[in-house]
Amino acid sequence: MCTTGAFLPFVFETMEKCDLAALKSKPAMLISGDKDYGIAPDHAVSDFQGLFPTGEIVQVAGVGHFCQEDIPEELVQLPRVVHREDTPNARSV
């Protein structure tokens, strides 16, 4: 059975109502590869910080635009690791 959980309905509702405050209130994490040639890492970080100023940022060395292909095992662990540690807003792995 495939379920969408609470995330997709929330995104669609936010888009329909243009409720950016609700979107900004959610926890967020950006995982950015330093070899991303599709979206420059400095642009990705500044755009992300504009929407989620307290969101977690993880910069990964040697990873490109498709981090799910470059580091699939590490990628699924990052949210658990970052939320377990008392870390500053931005860090590198």
C-alpha cells in the first residue's frame, strides 16, 4: 500500500493558500554537494536560508546534483545524525 503521509497534502495546501508562514514553520534540511553543477552550492544555500533561516545545512564534499545517486547510504542517515547531534546551522561532512 502506498501512502503520501502528511507531507504532500501539506505542500499542496500551502501552495493553494500561499501560506509561507506555515511552510517556514516546518523543520527543514538542505544537503548540498560541492560538485553540484546544476545549482551552484552558494545559490542553493542562500535560497534555502531565505526560506528556512534556522534550517540545517549539510555540505558534502565530492557530491554532485544527484546526491541520492552519489551517496545513497549516507544520505538516508544524515537527517538522523544531524538531529541527534547538537550542531551549528551549517556543517560539512
